[in-house]
Amino acid sequence: MKPIKLTIAGLNSFRKRQEIDFDRLTDAGVFGIFGHTGSGKSTILDAITLALYGKVIRASNGTRGILNHGENSLEVTLQFTLGLGNDRSTYRVDRRYSRGDKDAVKNTVSRLVAIDRTGQERILEEGANAVTRAIENLLGIHCDDFTRAVVLPQGKFAEFLSLSGKDRRAMLQRLFNLEQYGRHLSERLSRRSSLVTEERLNVEGELAGLGDASPEAINRAQAALEAAQAEEQRSKKKLDKLQKAVEEAREVCKLQNQLAVKTEQVEAHQSQAERFRQVQTQVERADEAEKVLPLIVRAERTTEVAAQLAVAKEKAEQQAVAAEATLKAVQARWETAQQLRVTEEPRLIAQQVQLQEAQEVEQQLEGLSADWSQAKTQLAQKQAAAQAAEQDRQRWLVQKENLHKLNRDDEAAVEANQVTADYRRQVDDAKQKGEELRRQARLWEQANKEALLRQQAVAQARSNWEAKGQQAAMLQAEWLQAMALEEQVAGQPPVSEDVLNRLALRLEEVRGLLNPLQERETRRGDLLVWRQKLGEARSQAQAQIASLEKERAELERAVKGQREALLDLALQNKRALAAHLAADLHPGAPCPVCGSLDHPHPALADVKVIDIDESEEKAQREQALALSEEKLAKVQKAEENWKQQFRADEARLELLDKDLAETVAAIIELRQQANERWPGKHPLGLPLDPAIPTAEQLQQQIALGDRGIGEKREQLAKWQQEREQAGQQLRLLQEKLTTAKAEHQSGYQLVEAAEREWQQSQEVHTQARAELTTAEEAFRQVLALWGEDGQDLLTGGIQKVRERAAAIHRQDQRCETLRRQMQGRVAELAACEEALTQAQAQERTASGEVLQWISLEKGKALQVAALQAKVHQMTGGRKASVLLQTINEQLTKIQHDEKNAHIDVQQAREQREKASEERERQGTLWQVAQGEQATVQEELTAALRQTGFTAVQEVRASLVDNDEKAKLQGWMTEYLDQGKRLQAEWAQLQEQLGGRTLSPEAWERQEALWQEQQQALETATSQRGACEQAYQVITGKQERWQQLKKRQEALAEEGHRLNQLKALLRGDCLVDFLAQEQVEFVAQQASEQLKQMTRNRYALEILDGGFVIRDDANGGVKRPVASLSGGETFQASLALALALSAQIQLQGKYPLEFFFLDEGFGTLDADTLDVVMGTLEQLQTGRRAIGVISHVQELQQRLIRRLMVTHSEVAGSGSQVRIEIG
């Protein structure tokens, strides 16, 4: 992991947002973080852990008290990369917190973002816990290990260098969590041993509860099973014989019931004959009324139309009169508008020209006024600028004097706040010893609490052990009661599974007949519907044929009459010609036809002679005859078509009746089969009625059969479940009893372990008291240097040291602030001099510009006054554009009024013409409607006389709607068809019976014998099932018994091995071994680091459990670490710190490519400090960068890359950072 960028805002002393670019700092390998005490250097490390893991290690509860008191929220953002070489991924983690109750904070934003090479971002996780888990997965290291690997307090590892072997192993156990191997392994062995003991007791209890599972018991159960199976076979054979007799009797009974039902149906059908005749008469009367109905509707329509046309005729006359009056009024308005335009238009045009000229003058005045206003504005601005320049010059003079005075005051204050190096060192030493005293006090208090808790744990363990003994006794009594209950539940089942399976099989056979029966009944219903429709079609054909025969006879009579009339017309013409010839005959003159001279009987001239070939009457009569003959041919063709359809319907009806009879026979056959295969009423209590008429009722009976079998299965399952529950309860109690016994045994072991832990806590308490006394004495000696008493060390003494350190910190802050202020005033003085010079020049320039603008403003004012006088003379003081707009509107209105009036005259003339035409058209339509009304009324009267109706109301009363008429016709057809079908079915049933009869008493006796035998079979089957179950139970017990014996032996062997392991892990043998291995490995790695630092002069080894230095420059002589100088000690400690850090980092997935060395460099002298800096500068750390955290000025001067952290001022922006290079 390599940090890229860190952003902090609102965290501890960092109030405003600060950003740290680690890329610039880590390039040189070693960089420094510098600042005074309390400036916020360690807060940078807190920000890293807060961003990654959501907590600050040194804060209470991880986050309490971390928010800056002047802010309501804080934010940390860390961008970093992971990977090796060029294969790296970039991530950013953001966390924001807001103020909660008191000094608590609450998380508002937690987000982990992945950033690709193009800068695109993708959110991986959100939420505090989710982001922390994701970071742990990415880095492969938890927060505690991260802080140990990143922050290296050198003083701690220097202490580690000189520790004894036992103390060093204890420290490594804490750093690398080695104690978990001893504790966790012991706990896992204890848990496994308890589980093995518990399981062994369970196995022994289950073996005791299995009972007798010997081969002799299995043989006895097998013999009983074979006897039960033989008895079941005998009952089955006897039941089969009775089944055939019952089925034959059931068939006869069914046919008798069907014959009785069919006889009742025939009698009911015959009782409806009178209703059939009434319906037939109603239908015929409705047909006659339908023929007259169109004339009635036509007569009503013509009357309504005539009334509407009369109203329209009156309205058209009124509209014609109104249109004439409108035309006269519009013509008068047009003439008035023409006269007004002629008189007013010339005057308005003259005024328009004058106002346009005035408008141009106004525009010139507006432009000149704008110039005058701009000149006045510029004058005011120049005057204000001159005044401001004078004020600036005075202000810069005053500021220059103030800066010189402040510098003199700050120099005196710096001299007064200087702190000596010796006093500063004494205070730092006192702070360290005070913190050590507080730590030892906390450890002693924790040891005291731990001893009390261990003492309470001993009492609690003993109480739990006694309670487990009482619980085991109670479970023993419950187990005996469950044994008695299990024996009571085991008995005969309520019904046999085989009986239910046989009943279900026979019910499935009946169910298999249901679909064919439904299909046949559906087929019968469809055939009846088709037969009804064919009957309706046949009746309709009969009615159409009768109607067409009647119409054909009428048309034949009409054609005959038309032909006779045409002949009469020809004879009449002949008589007229004869009379015409007779008029030209004279006595003695020859006849032009026969040439006779004698004319005894000349024709009378009483008829007009016409040209028969060109006569209009003859043409009309011939056309009427042709139409009648054509209509007659159509009627004859339609009559023949209907007769063909009638014959086809008769043939289809005959086939349909045959198909219907076959379908009814198939339905009867399927019902018989269903009755024969019905499983009977025992044990379901559900007999089947032999006279069930429909598939729907059979389906309901099958559903009841399914429900009955299901209920019986539920009863059987309930019995089996109760028996299984009793067995489970017995086994559960056995398991609980075994567990209770094991827990009672392990409880005694827990009592012994608690007593040992209590004894150990007492020893720790005594040691903590001794270390606390040592720390008090060391702190008391430091306070004596200042003449302070040794009373109340933890509160008063530490508080006094803190007050001295705070005073030093305040003095340092004050001096630093004063220096920065004086440094800042140098630039301020230079800027002040330059600003003063500029202000004097600006003042001279502004005065000259003011005089120029005064002259320009006066000239513009004179020009504006002259143009204002001219405009007022032309417009009288009013706006020219307003007056011009008024003149234009008046002209437009006069022209527009004349044009509109002319258009209105034209429209009024058109409306008058249209109204006249409409009045004439409505009059003609009304006269035509009057004639049509009289004609239709005559036709209606003739039709009523012909059909026998006396009034229109009587016709409407006889009408029947089409649906009702179809229903009546369908009922008539169904009535006739049903009579035929019932007679056929009655005869078929008589034939099927063949003279056989069966009384109800004989049927009941036969069925009772069959049911008794069926009950006997069920009893035998139940007995056989019970024997099978008993045999299976014994067989299953034997197999389980063998398995338990094998498991008992395996558990005994495993328990022996676990006891051996527990003996090996007793005490801390394994942990001590691992710690020693870790010490040797760390020493080896640290020796390599030390060789590099000292150019192969020194190496680190372990001798008699402690560290020694091998001086290779002096022949490999080995020296104790206590003989090392300060610089040599630091080099050895730093090498050991790097080795330990590397081992901690190995726990992660990726290397942490940086760490911080937080060392108290202020306690080193000049020579030692020079050695330390030389070591750090020569250190080759590969990809890792080292950050040195200090406030020592000498270190700051030597490191070329520095992160400077400045103090937070009161009510200021908080701590600030800046990067210095060079």
C-alpha cells in the first residue's frame, strides 16, 4: 500500500480543510513531519487510521472527542494505491462525521471508491462497517496490526532490546497475538473433549433404550408376519366370490330405478300437450302481426315527417322577412361610413405629416440629453475619485507608522518568552514518568478487578455445577415417563395402508370412466342443441314455403290480370279504328277494308282513335307486366330453394336422432360400469346411488371418495406421527440426559479451572502493586528537582507537570507567532511604501480630470435647452409619438368602418337570396309529404282488413320479439323430440331388464354379506401391516445397535488421544516455543538490517535468551547491549524495529510501502543526533519510505523534504500544513 493524497478537515486541531500530497514527500525515501508540540503532527496518523478503519486508536471508543470544538462536522479522505510494479490499482476512501451528543460523533458518509486509469470512479462499498471490512480484505491486515506496522515508537523497541528472555517472549506474544495459539488450542481441545464425552454418553443411553434386537426376536416377528399374510389371502378369495353376485344385483337394481324414473318422465311429458297447442297458436298470430308492422311504422313516420316539414316551412318564411330587413339597415350604415371618410381623411393626413417632423426633433433631443447625463455622471465620478485618492494617501501614511511600532513591540515580547533547553528537557522527562505512573496505576486497578472477577467466577462455576446435577436428576425422571408413554402409543393402526391403496385404486378406475361419461353427456347436449336448431330451421323452411306459395299465387293472378288488361287495350284501339273508318263510309262507296258497297252496321264513333304502338299507357302496362313476371320467377326459384333445404334438414334430423340414441346408450353403459366398480361404503361410509343421472354428480361423489380416503390417510398418518413423536421425545430426553450428565462432569472441571485462574490473578495483582510503587518513587524524584512535595502524585503531581508543559507550549507558540508576524510585516512595509507613492500620483491625475468634465457638462446643458423649446412649440408639450399614434388610429378606423360596412351589405344580399330559396323549397316538400301520408294510410287500412286485425294496438299486442319467438319454436321442437326420445328409452330399459326383478330386502342382504367380508379383509390386512411394521422395527434396531457399538469404540479411542494432547498443551509450552522461534527469526532479520547500517561492523545475536552485539570489526567479540553507546543503541533498536515491522506487514496481502518513526529526538545530544541522522540518510529501504516525526530544528534542517505543521491559533483556521523541498 502506498498513500497518494490525504485530506483532513475538522479533526482535532485541523479545523479547515488541509491536503497532504504524499507523492511529493516519499520520492526521497526519508521525509520529515515537523512542528511544535501540540501542532497536530500525530493527528495526521490519526486521520489515516480514521479514513481506513473508522477509528482513532488513542480516542475513547475510537471516535469520542475527535471533532474540533469550533466545527460541527469533520471529513477525512485518503487516496492510495495497491499492487506491485506497474500492476497497481487506485482507491479512495471517504468518511464524514457530524457532531452528536456531548463529545460523541456520528458517521454520515463512509464510501470506498475504485479509480481506473482514465479517472473514472466506481463505488465499491458504502456504510461504515462495510467499508472497514472491505479495507481489511484489501490490505489483509486489521487496525491494531496496521498501527503497529506504520507507527514505530523507537523507545519501545529500545526497551525490547534490553528485556529478559521471559519478558521479551511476553511482549512478542502481545505483538503477534501468539497467546491465541495456546488459549485457542486448549479451548478447542476442551470443547472437543466435552463433545466426545457427551456423544459417548448419548450412544450408551441409546443402546440402553433400543431394547431386545436379538436374532431370536427377529425370528418370532417373521413367523407372526407369515401367519398374518396367509389369513389375508384367504379373506381376499372369499371377497372375490361375493363381489360378482353383488355386481349383478347392483345392475338389476339400477335398471329398475331407471325404469321408474323414465315412466315418471313420460307421464310428465304427456301432461304438457295443451300448452303445446297454445304456444303454436301464439306463434302463428305473431307471424301475421310481423307482416303488418312495416306499414304501421311507415304511417307513423310519414305523419311525423309532415309535421316537421310544416314547422320548417313556417320558419323559412320568418327568416326571409328578417333577411330583407337586415339588408336595408346595413345599406344605410354603409352610406354613412362613406360620407365620414370623404370629410375627415384629408385633415388627418395633414396632421400626420406635421407630427412626424416633431418626432424626429424629439429623437435628437433624447440623444443630446443622454450625452448631458453621461457628462454629469463622469463629473461626479471624477470628483469622488479625487477625494478617494486623498483618503488613500492619508491611510497609507498612518499604516506605515503602525507597522514600525508593532515590530518594536514584538521583538521585546520574543525576548521575554524564550525557554532554556535544560528546563524543557526536565519537563519532557517528567511527562514520560507521569504517563508511566498513570499506566501502572491502571494496570494495578485492572489486576485488582480481575482478581475479584475470578473469585466471583469460582463461586458461579460451583453453583452451575450443583445446578447441572439437579437438572440431570430431573431429566432421568422425565425419561422414565417417556418410556412408559412410548409403549402406550405403540398399538394397532386405525386402518391398513393396503386397504387404503386398494380403495384408491378402485376409485381411480371409476375416475377413469368420468371423462368418457362427461364427453358422452356433452355430446348428448350438443346433439340436442343441434336437433333443436334443425327443428327451428325446418319450421322456418315450412313457414317460408307457405309464405312463398301464397305470394306465388297472388303474383300469378296479377300477371294474368295485367295480360288481360293489355289485350283489352288492343281491342279498344281496334274498335276506335273501326269507328274512324265507319265515319268515312258513304252509301254506295266501297269499303277501304273489304270493298263492299253495302254498310248495314257501321261502328259507332264513341271512342277516340289512338296509335297503339306509340301509346304511353301501353308502354306502362307492358313494363308492369315484365316486372310482375320477373318477380314471379324469383318467387318460384326461392320456393324451390326452400323446399330443397327442407328435404336436407329432414335427412340431417334422421341421422341426428340415430347418433343421439347411440350416445344415450353409451351413457347408460358407462353409468353401469361406474356402479359396478364403486369401492363400497366400508370403511369410507360413502355408498353410491345406482340411479346417479349425471357425470357432474358422479364427479362430486368421487371427490367425496377422495376426501374420505384422504381423511383415513390423515388418521393413519396422525397415528404414525404420534408414535414417531413419542419415539423422538424419548430419544430427545435421552440426549438431554446424556448432555446433562456430561455437563455435570465438565462443570466440576470448570470449577477447578476457575480456582486456578483466581490464584493466577492474585499473583498478577501482587506484581502490579510492586511495579506501581517503583513508578511512584521515580516520579517523586523528578518532582523533587522543582521543590514539589510527593503527595497526591496521580492527580496533583501529574497536573503540575502538565501545567509546566502547557506553559512551555504557550511560550513556544507565542514566540513562533511573533516571529511569523514580524517576518510578514517586512513585505507589508514594502507594499505600504509602494501604495503611498501610487496614491499621491492618482490624486494629481484625478484633480486635472475634474476641471475638464466641468467645462463639457455646461456646453451640453445649453444645447438641450434649445431643442426642448422647439419641440414644445410643435406639440404643445405633449409626446409627438403619442399624438401620431392617435392620428393613425383614427385614419385606420374610418377606412376599416367603410370596408366592413360594404362587406356587410354583400353578405346581407346573399342571406336574403338564400332565405327566399329555402322558403320555396320547404313549401314544395310539405305538399309532397301531405300526399305520401294519405297514400300510406290507405295501404295500412287495407292490410288490417286482410289480416283480420281491428286496430294497430291489436297488432302490437300480438308481436313477439325474436328471442322469445325462437324460444317458443325451440320448446315446440324439443317437446316433440323429447316425446320420441322418452318412448325409445323406456322401451330400451324394458328390454335390458328382460323380466328380472330384485326386491330392496334382497339387495340389502347381498350388500351386507359383501361388506362383512370386506371388513374381515381389512382386519386381516391391518394385522398383516402391524406385523410387518413390528418386524421392520426390530430389524432396524439391530442395524442401529451394531452401528452404536462401533461408534462407542471409536469415541473411546478418540477420547484417549484428546487426553494425551491436553497433557502436552498444559501450561504455555506451545506459546513459549512459538515466541522463541519468532524472536530468533526477528533477530536474524534485524542483524541483516544492522549490518547494512554499520557497514558490516555490527551484527545481532541471541545468547542465553538475551540479545548481544557481535563486533566483527574487533574479531567478532560479543558485547552486551548495555555496553553500546547512544547512537549504537539507536541503530540496533532501529534495525530491530524494522525487522518487527516487516513481520507484522507480512500478515497483509500487499506490503505497506511506508511507516512513521515517532521518536523523541529532543532528548538526544548533538553527537547522538548526528549519528541518528546519518543512519536514516544511509538507510536503503527499497520501496518503503520513512517518515520522521519530530519538532527538533536540527532534523528539520537536514531533511530535504519536509511536511511543516503549524500551530492552531485561537479562533483561527486551525492547524495548517505545507510541503518544503530543499
